[in-house]
Amino acid sequence: MAKVLILGGGFGGVVAAEHLADQLGDEHQITLVSRSRQFVFYPALVRLAFGKAEPADVSFDLRHTLLNRRINFIEAEVAHIDPFERNVTIAHGEVEGKLPYDYLVFALGRRLATERITGFYEHAHHLLNVDKAISFGKAVKKFHKGRAVFGQCAGARLPVPVYESAFALARKLEEEGEREHVRITVASHTTLESELGDFAGAVTLKKALDAQQIEYLPNLSIDSLTRNSAMTKSGDAINFDLLMLVPPFRGSSAASYLGITDKEGYIHVDSTMRVAGLDRVYAVGDCTNFDGPKMGHMAVRQAEVAAANLAAEIEGRAPVSHYRHEMRFVIDEIGAGTIYLHKDFSINEAATVRQGHFWSWAKRVQEKYWQVSHS
Ligand SMILES: Cc1cc2nc3c(=O)[nH]c(=O)nc-3n(C[C@H](O)[C@H](O)[C@H](O)COP(=O)(O)OP(=O)(O)OC[C@H]3O[C@@H](n4cnc5c(N)ncnc54)[C@H](O)[C@@H]3O)c2cc1C
């Protein structure tokens, strides 16, 4: 019998647990530890902020869902991993102390390094969790004139909700007859092309921004905030009346002292999703060190690969699956201009870019599929 411990109850952890439960016999024990029993479907948080979804639509109870699949769930905080003694220290929660494992899947996501942006806590909105999305939504409701700024700090690696929020605000103001009273700006630490990793995608997105009179300011690395102004490293200031800013991301602090990460704290893995330099440990999702944006579909695919290889390892077989780094996303809230982009990072070819209402519908269907298959 093997004890498999999965850390993290997001896309990566949940999919790894489910696939392992499908592939391993009942004699093996699968346990998932996460600090919250709520799974959050993050791609829906822009719609939550703009009043198009309710909190109950974007999250579900993990314990119930996992137990139905014979996976134990522990609601607790992971503090420390000892890969040599093969145990995990749990700081507080339903259990405390050390949990032993035979095999580990690390899926703790990324950390928001808000401490790197002076004044972030006091002056910026973000929508990277349910509560913050709701409070940003309240600020949007009260906002009728002035300048709205949507931005990504250096290291943020999450462009989709930045653009979706800017488009959603433009649309809302248009519907309410207030668009002419508001200047909407998207500020980025880099260029559109390097944000999306593709020239054609950048051209399509720029045209969509222009069509909605949304200004795009590249190469502005915001590093401090006051009540109405964002300052950049080079001394520029951008004034705002409403600010939604994605802070820098860093790897999970639970992995930081193990010598398995790059300088931003992301874990080195090989294409089988095994952690380089450690036995019996796999890592999936936002915590790993792949290039480009950090996305849910990548976490899902990595979790499928890790589960297949971990099951093979337990049964004494060679790895059976390899991860290929691809990016797919839909930038919604543009109506008929909704953008779909697919890029395969392993080949040197332009991305596939499509536009149309269909992609907005497809994104919604994917959300419904998650809800139905997990509630
Ligand atoms: C607003 C928004 C919109 C997005 N839109 C899209 C989109 O359109 N398409 C797309 O593909 N992706 C999108 N993403 C990105 C996607 O949500 C992430 O890439 C995905 O959630 C990563 O999954 P993960 O399992 O690696 O990490 P997470 O989902 O972050 O899960 C990590 C889990 O670990 C738990 N955890 C962390 N630290 C600890 C600890 N110390 N102890 C115990 N538990 C801990 C957390 O509570 C969480 O359950 C969006 C993200 C946001 C925020």
C-alpha cells in the first residue's frame, strides 16, 4: 500500500487526486491537504466582480466532492516539507504535526508578492480571490467618471483577467450611457507581444482595445502606489480613480528552502512532472517553472501527466506520459470580438488566433462542466 499526499486544492491538486483515484487500486491511500475546503473556479472571478455570477457559482466544497471519489481531505496549512524523512509539517488546521507520505504531489500554486509593491494593500484592488473580486465589484458599481487603470506588475504572469476587466468595464459603461466620462487604461510592465508570447495575438488584442477606446501603455513597471497615483521604477506616474492591479507572483514559500526552485521560487520539474533532484515528488500547476502565463488548463494537463507517471512509478513501471507546454486562453467580455489564442511553446510557429461569440460560449461551457462534474 502506498500513501500518496497531494498538497493544494486548486486545479492541479484536484485533478491529480481524481486521476490517481481512477488509476490506483483501493489498497492505496490518497490524501489531499489544502488550507480551504472551497475550490475556486478562478476564471469566473471577472464575471463575479461584474455581477454576472454569484459566489456559489464560482466555488464548491472539496471535501464532499473528493470523498465521493475515495480521496481523504484535510483542511490545514502546509508549513514545511521534509523530502528526506518523507513527511509534511502541518502548521494549523484539522490536524497538526507531521504527515508521512510515500509519494508527494506539490500543487500549492503561486504566492502573491504584494509586499513588493509599496501601498498595494491600501490603494489597489485585485480579483485573485472571491472576497477581493467582490470588493473590486463594489468599487466598480460606485465608479462613474474619471480614470480606471488595469495593470500587471512585473512577474504577475496573468494577462487574461486584466484585459477581461478592462473590456467588461467599457461594456458596462457603454450600456449605462457613461462611457464618455471614463478613460480606461491598461498598463503593463512589458509589451503585448511578450505578454501573450505571440505577435498575431498581440495585433488582434491591440485592435480590440482600440475598438473600445482602451488605451494601452507598455513597459511601465509599477512599483509603488499612493491614493490616486501609480509610480513606476523609471519615475513615471499614472493617475487613477479606480485601480485593479495584479501583483507580482512568486513560487510557494513551502518549497523555497529545498534547493529545487529558480530565483522566483518556481519548482524545477522534468517533462514527466517529477521534481528535479528529489525522489517520489511531483509538482504541477502555477508552482512550476514553465515560461509564459500561469494558467488553469496547464495545471490540469500537468496533473494528468503527473498522476499517470506516479501511478506507473508505484507499480514499478517507467513513466508513461510527458507534458508539452502549450497555452490556450479566451479573453472574454468583448462580445463578437472575444479572442481565442492557442500557442504551442515547443514549436517555433505563430499562435492560432480566432475571434467570435463562440469562444465566449465555449468558456462558459467549460465552467459549467467543472461545476457539474464536481458538485
Ligand atoms: C481572476 C483569474 C482569472 C483567471 N483566468 C484564467 C483563464 O481564463 N484561463 C486559465 O486557464 N487560467 C486562468 N487563471 C489562472 C488559473 O486559475 C490558475 O493558473 C490555476 O488556478 C492554477 O492552479 P493550481 O492548482 O496550480 O493553483 P491554485 O489554483 O492557486 O491552487 C493552489 C491551492 O493550494 C492551496 N494552498 C496554497 N498554499 C497553501 C498552504 N501553505 N497550505 C495549504 N494549502 C495551500 C490554495 O488554497 C489552493 O487551494 C485565472 C486566475 C485568476 C486569479
